[in-house]
Amino acid sequence: MNSKVIVEKVVNNQEVEQSFSSAMVSLGESDKIASAFKIVIKPNLGCTKSSQSGATTDVELIDRLIKSIRLVNSSAEIKIIESNNSSGKADKIFQELGYGQLEKYPNVKLVNISSDRKYHVEVNGHALANLIVPETLIEMDYFISVAKLKTNINSKTTGILKNQFYLPKVEK
């Protein structure tokens, strides 16, 4: 799997859709997005702090990302995901941050992947032999991580890797 990253400064919300569209072209991803049946978007929603606090991804940004995706793929199922965490249940976080409004779009759904069916997947890696993966991630065709560029007490920037961190609870 090849990961590609674009970092772009966007001054106002009107520039967001154009920025996403040009990023898809620059990354050579337009055709992949256009042919995807199931697209997963993972924003930073680790707590209920507003996006203005710097802790979470602005719902308006995800709204505009959905609109940009719809310009090249009008029928894909889009799932916006989050998992339960130390700040609370993902379902509550979605609602408190206004993400519920995104389900007004056809084929857009909020998914708490902590409630997903889990699968053990062998990876035969150097550090891990297998992973526990939620069904939504197994079934997806395309994954977009929309992390918030921020800092914390331990580092100058937190980057995007932590946005994909997930601790599953597996039934025995």
C-alpha cells in the first residue's frame, strides 16, 4: 500500500472544495475515488472539544470533502468513522460536534467502529503476527484520513498516524 500526503494551507472555507479537488488530481487519486464503492473518512474526533480549540476536525471541512468526492463519484457509500475512546462514546462525540448533519447526504453514514464486527487478520509483520480489524475497514475500497495538524506536550506535531490508532474490544 502506498500512502500519499498533501499538506495545504487553506485560508477560508470557500477554498476547501477546490483544495480537495486539486489534491485528488495532484495525488493521481481521482480515478481511484471515482471507481470506489465504499469510501471511509476518518476525521480527528478524539473528544468533544470544538474544532476551534484545535483538538478536532471541523465538521464543515468534512462536509466539503464529501461534496468534493461527489463531484467524481456520485454513488459511493461514504462512512465517517470514529471509535469509542477515553473521552467518550463515538456516537455521542459525533452528535456533540454536529456530525449528525452529514447523514443528510445520500449514502453517507456515521459509524462507531467500536460496535463493528471484528476480524482477526494475519499480517506476518516483524512486530505483529495479526491484527484485529473492524468490518468497515475490511470492506472499504478507499480510506481518507483527515487529521488535525496539532501539537501536544510531548511533541512538536502529532501528525496523522495517531488519527488511525484504534484499540478494539474483542469478544472472547
